[in-house]
Amino acid sequence: MPYIAPEVLRGMPYSQSADIYSFGMIMYFAATGRQPFTNRAHDGILALEICNGTRPEINELEAPKCYIDFMKKCWDPDPKNRPNSTIIYESFLQFHKSYKGNILTAVINDEEIKRQFEEVEGYRKVNQLSNENDQSTTHPQAIYISRLLNSFTKELPKYNDNNSECLSCEIK
């Protein structure tokens, strides 16, 4: 459930924008090494909170700010505001070139991006041992395998243009 876009939880068909939302969750996993919402039951309450804008928390020391900002764009509640695959490719290419220091393709903010990646890498090296000894547990109702979600999503308002933000969702 944590990888599913809010509009899909509310009955819209899968789309490229929904896949981009899921990609944002994969970015979270890649940055933190943690599944999204691992400390929560994957139930109707979480589905409702996802529809109302709840996203996993990330410590700014775990990933560069430019990466976090881009990941959050992928999580935008409005599917029309999420980047497309071309923008994702171009952004990751810029991250890579900045970090590797490719002088032929440098742009103005490459040094800032490189600095952010280097800071995070330093933090990871210092904290690697503590992460290996991390005894955090996954909630017993946090499920990361395929399953039907109808029992969790049937009470959510269906997605349409009139309630696209789902700001007043509630389970009755």
C-alpha cells in the first residue's frame, strides 16, 4: 500500500503519474534503506492519511536536499504536478554529472549539488555502524507483498475533479 498513489487508492486507474508517485517511494527506500511507513499498520487509516497528504519522513542528513525536494515532487498530491519520466531522467543525469564532476556539462548549481551529495556521503560513512546495529522493527501489519486492498480503500471517497485534493476524507 505505501507505494500506491493516493488517486489509485481512491479508484482512479493506474497512470504514468501514479507510477511517478511510486518511483518517489522507491527513491525514499534508496535514500534511507527503509521501506516507507514500516512503523505503521498498512490499513484503512494509513490509506486515508496517504490520501490526506501524509508521506514518509526523511532526515535531511540521509539524502541531499536536491534529491529530497525532487522526491517530494514525485509525491505531489496532484498527479498533474508530478514530473514525467523525461524530467526524472534529466534530473538524475544532472545529479550524476554534478557528483562525478563532469566539467564539460557543468551548470551553475552543480557545485551545490555536489556539496550536498558529499555531505550526505560523509554522514552515511560515520553512521554506517549504527545503521548496521539498528534493531528497528517492522510493524506486524506492515505488508510489502501484493494483496487486494479493497477492504482498506472501499470507504475512501472516489477520485474526481470535484474532490481531487481529498482534504475532507474520512472513514465512516
